[in-house]
Amino acid sequence: MSPSGRAAYVVNTISGTVTPVAAGTGARRAAIPVGLYDYPPAMAFAPDGSSALVLDTYAGQVTPVDPATGKPAAPVTVGNYPVAAVITS
């Protein structure tokens, strides 16, 4: 869930995407590509909801995502098999 509670983000492990879903209506936005077969198991949001990180476990990376635009930035290599993240202010 986004910090605002307005959207749920469904992590799609095989397709390597994250699908935003409006909490109130169930409407889906376009899937955000984060790495085909990178097996993203989770994502973390900044406390203010301005940014998020998607873990790309098999790639050993995290992909920054702008929740407002649904655009991913370049992945950042972090090491073998990341499975959790926390963003603090």
C-alpha cells in the first residue's frame, strides 16, 4: 500500500512488473517494468510516498520508482538476492 492508502501496488514476480491499483475503485494503472525475471518480491515506499524501491531479487538490484508518474529509474546494484528494504526520512 502507498503511504496515502490511495493505491495498492501488486508485485508481479515472473513478469518483473509492479501494477498500481486504486484502493477505492480497483482501477489498474499501467504496469511498471522493473526487470523481466528479476523476481521482485517486495517494494518499499518513502514515508511521504514520493518515491519507492522495488527489490529485484535475482538481479541483485533495486529499481527506484516514481509513484506519481509510474516511471522506473535505472536499477541500482546492491548485492546478492535482496529481499527487504526500508526507506526512512
